Amino acid sequence: MTTVASLKGVERVFDEKIKALGPIDLEIREGEFLSLLGPSGCGKSTALRIIAGLLEPSAGTVEWREAKPRIGFVFQDPTLMPWATARDNVRLPLELEGVERHETGERADAALARVGLTGFANAYPRALSGGMRMRVSIARALVAKPKLLLMDEPFAALDEISRETLNEDLLKLWREDGLTIVFVTHSVYESTFLSTRIVALTPRPGRIAGEVKLASPADRTKEWRVSPEFGDAAREVSGLLRAGMVAA
């Protein structure tokens, strides 16, 4: 599998004394669904922001195999503009690129349809549920057709039913678009359901405790969630996370 990016000896220190991350060495591979799993405060989000270029590492480098690909980013909070409709929130990345307005509207509507929000283009964020606002955020990240999608605990604040539904919809989008996804979570079950590979981090400063490669079925459904195979995989992931806690 082709490597998209490599983190080499990456560290991050805040306020010259608080070491949040590293050093870590990590490869991101084309087409994979990679989850970074660990306890709160272990540097998962910091690693994601360094990959995105939103933070500079205090040490180490991020090396791209070729030119840096187009990146989409979904934050834990949907970060929507409250004064703008769903359509206008989604079209924003295209407008920043200078795409003509008639095209931005068409592409925004198509992106909203892909996340199940046909008919809500003119709705304002205040009129949408938490799950619907997150769908708008995902549509906004996808509208510019990224190759690498970075997601920072996007479903953490949602109820269990909404979370599971969005998990299934995200997998469909990943397959359809041939995306590479790096997904931050502290949920063993969510990471087991979504991922082709899970990297567990130790408590702060986050270091890599180990990884699990998952031979998950291509079509992961709610039935697979309650299968013995899923339970076995989740136990393996949980064991890796516990081992990282002990090692720290």
C-alpha cells in the first residue's frame, strides 16, 4: 500500500514546558481508514492538526510522498456560520478557491444530498439537530473533493443512534470517494467498527503504544456490530489500549 505521508520523530510542546505529543513515527497509507485511539489529552488532536498543517511540530517532520494532497478537516464541533444557510456553509471552501457562484451552489446541493440532507439547503444551523449539523460539516469537508479526510472526534457529542448511523454513512462515503481517512476517537467500539487500522496512543505525552490491523468485512452493518467477530476485534483493541496505559 502506497504511503501518503510519514510522521518522523514528531513532537509538540506547548508553552515551552507542556509536552503533549511524541516523539511518534507514523505512516498514513493511501485508501486506509486509520483511527488514532487514546485517552483524552493524549495528543490525538494535536497529531491531527500537525498533519493538516494547522500546527507546527516542535521537533520532527511530516513528509509527503508527492505534493501535499487536498485535505478536508472535520472538527469535533461543526463550526458552522450561524448566520448562513446549510448551502452557504457548504459552499464556503469553493468560494475561497474562487469557484463561480452558480457552480458552488450546485456542488453544495450535491454534497448535502450525499449526506442525506436533500431539502435542507436553506435551513439555518439553529434549525438543525446536532447530527444534521455534523452532516453539514462533513458535506463542507467533502465538497472540494479532498483525497485525505481528517476527522477530530466528530461524533463524540451525539447520541448513540445518531453516532452509529453516521458511522455507517461515513464508511459509504469513504468507499465511494476512495478517501484516505485519519479519524481521532477515544471509543474502542467506534474505532473497531470504522477502521482498517488502529494506532493506540499512550497518555500524555502521546506515544504510539501499538497498532491493530482489522480484517473487517467490506460491508460493515449493524448486524456485524453484534457479531462474535466484532466482539473479538474490540477486545483486541481494548487490550492494546490498556497495555498502552500500563506502559505509560
